[in-house]
Amino acid sequence: MIGQAFTDLWYGFGVAFEPHNLMWCFVGVLVGNMVGVLPGMGPLATISILLPLTFGIKPVGAILMLAGVFYGAQYGGAICSILLNLPCHPPHAVTCLDGFPLTKQGRGGAALGITVISSFVGASWGITEMIFLSPILVTVALKFGPAEICSLMLLGLLAGSTLARGSPLKGVAMTVCGLLLGIVGSDIETGTPRFTFGIPNLFDGVEIVALALGLFGIAEFMKSVNQLSEVDTKYTNVKFKDLRPTRDELRRSWPAMIRGTLIGSLCALIPGTGPTIASFISYATEKKISKTPEKFGTGMIEGVACPEASTHSSVQGDFIPTMSLGIPGDAVMALILGALMIQGIVPGPQLISEHPDIFWGLVASFWIGNIMLVVLNVPMIGIWVKLLTIPYKYLYPSALFFVCIGVYSTNNDMFQVGETVVIGLVGYLLLLLDFHPAPILLGFVLGPRFEENFRRAMLISRGDALVFIKHPISAVFVGLCVVLIVGQIYVRLRKPKALVDAIPLTSLDHNPRTAEEA
Amino acid sequence: MFDTLFRKRDFYAGGLMTLLGAGVTLNSTTYNTGTLMHMGPGMFPFILGIVLTFIGVMIFGTALVTPLGDDEEILPKNKEWLGWFCILAGPVCFIILGHYFGMAAGTFSCVFVSALGDRTATLKGSALLALCITIPGCLLFSYVLQLPFPLFRWGF
């Protein structure tokens, strides 16, 4: 099996090193890093805005570029949170706790250096996991019938919506809304137009780009306009030579990185617990293990290394169910799956065997991309720091232009720009009512396949709804769903005091800079 | 109990979801629901509609049992009506002016109008920003990416 994995990986490197693929990967990392650094732009907004640019590229290049955008943006977010104390992306909220004090002490450069190293360590472990786990998952998943796929999707949807931030009930409501949005358009079997309100432009369904840009573009701009205070840049003077951590800092970070990596990869295995939870848990653990827990929050280098490593290892782990089962764990993965579908590739267990170039090319490009990130960030840190000072009032109008032209370019249809505006307005109203719109995307992407498999399962079972419990594998998934729901109710009713130590998860909600949730 | 109910955010959140769910359920009956074995196009939305209504009622229920929180105001403290309006108006300008006068006019108006939403924005500054975005943006999308969207047109 190991031999097979190495052969496949070798093939993957062959794909990823093809000049045009290498170029797209580089472009993705560069642009993602650049946009991700901008205050107020998280990975979700960055990927949504850059998604339309990938339509003209071949599938392999497109997916490599998007993945590059994603981890580039994540790394950019880390710079933003360490130097400015602004978590543009929730997983970095804990990085701020110790990263910003370090910056104040003039060690911000070293913290960034440690971030580079720990994200590389975390990502490498996640990639290794992906190489070995994905083929195993695929062999299992290929035996699944419609009933199993259906209950697995149900589990994925429930986990994705209830374990994210905010009220689980509202998360599920958003997922159902996403599923309903996925229904809009012609029915797959009979062609009956559903929920189109007689508008012919809606017969093809809601465009994923319009949905993502409405929810994570326009709605976020409405939330952040005039809310962002002037960026304090007095600590951002970081130069190339500052990046090198001292020997002592490195010595203290290594064990933290390894612990963070392990926690991250464990979290990735549980569906729905994305990088945010991983980073919070790893920070809490690190604080517990440490001999000087009282020093955390005053600039401990371990407090930077551990959450960053766990974030990156969990992010890479999230790619496993996304690529091997076609079931995304969070909104970012849903967007990447959506991009695959736009390219005409059907996600699911058959993806690895039918499109080995995409899967193994992606795996190999993760490494190449992560090395590119290190190489890029070391000399360009000065430029990134300059980008941090761009005020929001110049940023959002320019971003709005990219939103408009991006949506237009997907189908050359002005109607979809209007669609984006409406979705943006509705998305903002939902934000005001304390709904977090990320699960909408999850439901939207999975919706059509969920319905298809549901119908098929019912047809095969001759209309017997108990089929989901009669099949043993499916019964396990349904059982897990029940455990998840009961667990949530239990936790809510007991109002736990010890929920992830005393780290204020809710404080994220009050930070207008927190652009999106996990 | 009921006098505080109308000030709760969950009251409106639950109400919205219940209405949406009920609407979907009613609307889905206009399509053929079929049987469980041979599901028609209406069956799946019908089920989802019922689930959404149920969840909406539960959110509504949490509004009934929980005490009034400190931060139940639905609109944020600083009401940015101008900002919100400008952000929505920008893309609308893009659609209208883009449709009739081409990409350059659409882009300029989109950036210009949305930039006015900032409290410190001036007409001159916004126009300058719009110009700075329009020229490279149009060059990028029109010449480099070859988007089939004329730069200038006059089409009524």
C-alpha cells in the first residue's frame, strides 16, 4: 500500500510540476496571500472573489489555484492577526492572544517566522494523512448505496451546521435554507421548474458564485462599513531579518507544534469540527500542559506555534472527506467542491480513480504551495505589511467591483449580478438576526446530490422509509446523527462552565473584524 | 412575558423561518408530490418545508423561554443607512449603466457610488478612487481576460 501511495504521489508531483500548473499554483498562493493580508478579507471572501477567475483555466490548474488561494489567504490572515491584532479568520483569534503581545515586545517578526514553520509542519502532517487515508476511505465509500450516501450526507450537514459557531438550531435552519436554495431550478428527473417564480434566468438554478459573493461579499461589506476603526500600524515595521526566531524560541515551539499538529488532525477526523475548534482546543491544551500557564496571553511563542500548526493540519485534513467522499466539512470546502462541479467534475468516491491528476496533483501541489508560501513570505513581508495599511474605505468599493464583474463573467448575465445584490441584502438581514450564513453554502452544494440519492434510496426500497436504519452502515450514520442532536440538546440544557476553558468564543461575535465563521 | 417578546431577536428569527417553511410547504404542493416510492418534484421541498417550519417554531420557542438579553436590538448600534444603501446601490448602478453604456461606465459608477458610503468619503476622493479602479480593471477584464462585455456602448 505504501508503495502504491508513493507511485501515486510521484505521479502527482509530475502533474503539479507541469509548467502551467506550477504557474497557477504560484498565482493562487500569491494572490491569496495578498488579498488575505488585507484587513477585513477572510479566506471565504477571498476565494469567492477569485473563483470566477478560474473558470477559464483547465480543471487541474483551477483547483490548484483555488487551493493555493485558500492557504495563501489563511497565511495572510495570520499576518493580519499577529501584527494588527485583527482576526480576519476565526481560527486566528487565538493566535492574536499571544501573537500581538509578542509584536508589542518587538518580536512580531519571530512570531511570523514561527507561524511559517508551524503551518508547514502542520500542513505536511495533514497532507501525509490525506495520502494514506483518502484511498482507504474511497474503497469503503465505493461500497455505499444511495441510502448510505444519504445518511452520510445528513451526518455531514448536521455536523457542519451544529458544531459551528452560534446556536445549533439556527445553524440547522440555515442548512435547510441552503438545501432549499439548491432546489431552485429544473427538477433533475422530470424537468419541472421549481421555485423559479416564472423567471427563466432561474431555470438553471441559483449560481454558486452569486450565492457566495452575496453572502460573504456584499453582506460582509454591509456589516463592516464604517465599523472598522483606523488600523494601528505602529508595530508593523517588520523586516526580513526579524523573521528568524531565536534558538530558545525554536526549542520551545517544537513540542507545541507537534502537539498542535496532532490535535488538529484529530479534529479533522470528526466531521464538522473545523480549524476554529482545533485551534481553540490546542491553545487550551497547551496552556494546561505548560509549566507557566499564567504567562499565556502575555506573548508566549508556544501560544502562536500550537494553534497555527493545528489550524493547518486540520485544514489539510478537511480536504480528505471533501475529495474522497465529496462531502465538504465547511463553507470553504463547499466552495472548492462547487468550483469542481462548475468545471464539470462530479465529486464523490469515484473522483480519485476517474481524475487521478486532480487528486494527486492537488496533494503534491499542497507541498509545493506551502514551500512557495515560505519562500514568498520571507522576502515580501515588507510589502504585506504595507498592504495592511490600506484603509477599508478604499478596499470595499474595489472589492465590490470585483464582485460585480466576477458574477457577470460566470455566465455573461446581468441578472445574476442582481441576484447577488438580493442575496447580499437577505444575507445581511440573516446576520442581523444572529444567523451565520456559512451552512447555507454547505446545504446548497450538497442539496441536489442529497435529493437525488434520497429519491433513489426510496425507489430501491419501494417507498420504505426505514431503509436508512435497516442497512447497517447507514444505521451507524443515522445513529451518529442522533447522538449529535441529543448531545447538543444535553450541552445546551446544562449550560456547561468548562466549555473549552474560559476562552471567550462568543467574543468573536462582537468583533466586527471577524469576517466570517469557520 | 409578551411585552418583552416583541423585543427579542429570536422572536423575529423564528418567525421568519416559520413563515419561510410554511411558504415552501404550501408552494411545494403545487408541484406533483408523487408517492414515497416514486417521488415527484414536490416531495423533497415538501419535507424540507415541514422541517424548516418545525425548526422555526423551535427557535420561536427559545425566544419564549429565555429571558431578555442585553443586546436584543436587531439593528446594530450605529445605523449606517447611507453605507448600506450605497453598497447595495453600487452593484445596481453596475447593472443599469453597464447594460446601457458598457463596462467602463458600469465600473466607474459602481465604485463611485459604493465609495460614497464611507462616512469620511468626499465626492472628489470617491471619483478619484473610481477612476483608479476603472482604468486597470477594464484593461484587465477587457483586454487580458477577453470578457465579452463592450467597454463602451450606447444601447437603448
